Amino acid sequence: MAETLLSNLVPQDETGRRAEMAPSGKAGTRVYLETYGCQMNIADSQLVNAVLRRAGYGSADKPQEADVILINTCAIREHAEERVIGRLSDLARLKHARPEVKLGLLGCMAQHNRASLIAKAPWLDLVAGPDTYRRLPELIGRSGFDPAVDVRLDRSETYAGLSPDYEAGVRAYITIMRGCDKFCAFCVVPYVRGRERSIPPDDIVREAEMVAARGFKEVVLLGQTVNAYRAGEIDFAALLRKVAAVEGIERVRFTSPHPSDMTEAAIEVMASEAKVQPYLHLPVQSGSDRVLAAMERGYTVGEYLDLVERLRLAIPGLALSTDVIVGFHGETEDDFQATLELMRMVRYDSAFSFKYSVREHTRAHRLGDSLTEEEKGRRLAELITLQEAISLERNRQLIGATFPVLVEGPARRGDGRMAGKTPQFKTVTFPGEDTITAGMTRPICIDSATGHSLSGTISSL
Ligand code: 5AD
Ligand code: SF4
């Protein structure tokens, strides 16, 4: 998963219900916020930015310039936690030089193992879980000799009505539900993010209207199991239609759906609603029925493949990506081969693959690891090699085709090229022109491809 750093608290318009919150931060107190983990954490950091800005805090671009340093953390795998612990000891040196600096840890790690965390990093001033961000100004103010700790999970906290400080760009991520009720045996999310709760549809539509008015062209609806969304009569399919109806929003996406919640109605909306883009990240985790059952995923390989077939029939040109875990407890070589076989059958456009990491509190924790790190590493490498070949083949098949590309800005490599995304969420670069700016959609004819991106030229069509 991508790691992203956020540091700007850019003042922006807002429509949130909580706008009445009185400034309480010391004028001139500057906060530096660093974010690890998934898109949900990035969105949460934008909420934190909004809460702190409204409370009167300023922003710092570097930890060296900050009075308060916050790290929004991920607990999904041990590796993610180790990186944060490493980062915390770097920051401890900074705090040693300037003891008045407050250092806080937010997010999933704060929730996961706060006791051992405080033991490992006793210089922390505050520890705040994902449901406590409205109280952050108070927590920052309160932290003194002992760390201020608030890790209450709050079934009712959806942050509805609190408009995040979106990062500038063409795409805004709007959280529509929080938490997860699935309790997959390997996963810590239900324990660190709590029970599933959906944000009222009117708040979501209002937020989408607001981002459209601010010039965003694309909305990505976010949730841990986004298609489990339900608020009264409004299910995920109905919500998708409502968001697609918002004027000014040209593209609608969502992530991540759970295969078991992918209803016919949702497929129908994807098929019939032109703004809903033909791309789905559909985590499979394993291609073995035995392992899927042990993971408590709630579907079989046959059911998953049937869903893929229905999706592909209904949505022409659909791109698919997935998450796979190798080396779950008890995964045999045959189970692993079944996963490779599934990858060959589905032929995903891309895949995120992970070595299984035993997580405390989860149902599979007591089982431990049944494979060595080396064996997990071998399986991971084999799976990645296979998927890279498939991704390259699939992308090469697009050469000669033309796609409407939503332009995001200059390409990373520069040299006058610009970059954007196809409806299938594939990155395309093309030679820039003075008249082309971010937010425009242009037809781009693909002339070359790697496994990770496409390049092309503006089509005269
Ligand atoms: N070990 C390895 N990967 C995991 N994931 C979730 N929990 C674990 C774990 N304990 C992966 C899953 C999930 C993605 C976000 O992270 O593939 O879909
Ligand atoms: Fe974790 Fe499973 Fe919930 Fe996804 S659906 S967040 S893998 S428990």
C-alpha cells in the first residue's frame, strides 16, 4: 500500500455543521502531520487537518518547524508498525533537542497496541484512535507529564458534517462509511476501526456538491467495505446513483468493495450510470477454498469467479485489481498454486500482494505462522512475477485504442509530458500542450505500454 505524506493545512471553504467550533489553539502553534497507510488514513488526515485548522492551529511543512508533530499510523501488517516505530525514534531525537515539541500518534496503531506503544516510545505526548479526532485540540492542550490517551471507539462517530481539507487536484475522496463488521480471520481493521457505520446520504451528496463547486471532477467514495453501505432505505447502489447525479462531478469511483456485498443492483448501476467508471478493486485474498474458509472471507472461489463473470458481462471494458495474501496459516503449496491459477483465470489488470503477517487480537492470531519468512517471500515473488506478466500483456492489448483521459497535471518525469487517468484508472502520459490543463478530459490514443502505465498522444478524434 502506498505511503503518503501530508503536511499542509490549507485554509479552504467549508459547509460542515461543526463550523461553530471556537478557535482554542494557541495562535501561531504549528502542526506537522505525516500519514502512513491506506486511502482511508489519507482521508482521515484531511479530517484532522480540518479539525485543527478550525481550532486555530497553523501548519508546518517540516517536523523541524512544528510545535506539534502528529503521525497517522497503519496497523495492517507488522512491517507498517515497524516503520512507524523507526520514524518515532527519529522524531524522539528532535524532541530531545526541543522538549517543548509535542509528539502524537494517531490512527490504527494508536488503537491497536497502545500499552506496548507507550512502553516502546515513552516520549509520546498523545495517543489518539480513529474515532477521537474531534477531541484532538483538547488532547493536544491536555498532554503534560503523562501522555494524553484517547482510544475510545465510538459507534456513532462518522465525522458526518465535518468537511475534510481536501488536497488540491482533480479527485476528492469522500468517506461514506467507517469501520468493518466482517472480521476476516487475519485482519485487525474491525478491532482498530470499530463497527461498521454509514454516513447519512444527504451529508454525502452535500459534500459531493461542495467538491464539485470547488472544481473537483472526480469523486471516490471510500469505506473499508464500501459496498456494505446502508442508511435506512438507501443502499450502496442507491447512493451511487445519487452521487452520480451531482452536477459537475464527471467521474465516480469507489473503494474497496467486498465481494459478498456486490449486489446485482450495484452492478446494474455500474453498467448503466455513465459517470460510474469501469474499474473495480475486488480483493480476493486467496484462490483456495480451504484457505478462504480459514480466512472466514464468506465466499468460495466459484462464487468469486461467478461474480467476476457477471461484472464483465455487464460492464464492457471493466478493469479489475485485487489484494492477495500469501502464506496465511496452513496455506499448502497446492493452495498457493490454486491462487496462481485464479490469477491466470481472472487476469487482473493489477494486484497488490502481501506476505501474511500475524496480528494480535485477530481470530487467526493464536494459530501463528505455519510458513517461514523465506517461503512466504518465495510465494510472494512468484505471484508478483506472474501478475507483472499479465499486467504487461493486458496493457499492451490497449495499444491503438483511444481513451478519454482526465488530465491531472504534469507527468512525474517532466519533459513537458502530462499525466491523467483512463476510466479504468490506468495512468497515461502524453505530450503536453499549452491549452491543456488539469481537470480537462482529452481523448488519448495509446501507443506504448508497460505493466504499470501507458503512454500516448492526443487523438484528433
Ligand atoms: N497480513 C497480510 N496482509 C493483510 N491484509 C490485511 N490484513 C493482513 C495481514 N494480517 C491485506 C489484505 C487487505 C489489504 C488491505 O491488506 O489483502 O485486503
Ligand atoms: Fe479486514 Fe476483512 Fe474488513 Fe476487509 S473485509 S477490512 S479484510 S476484516
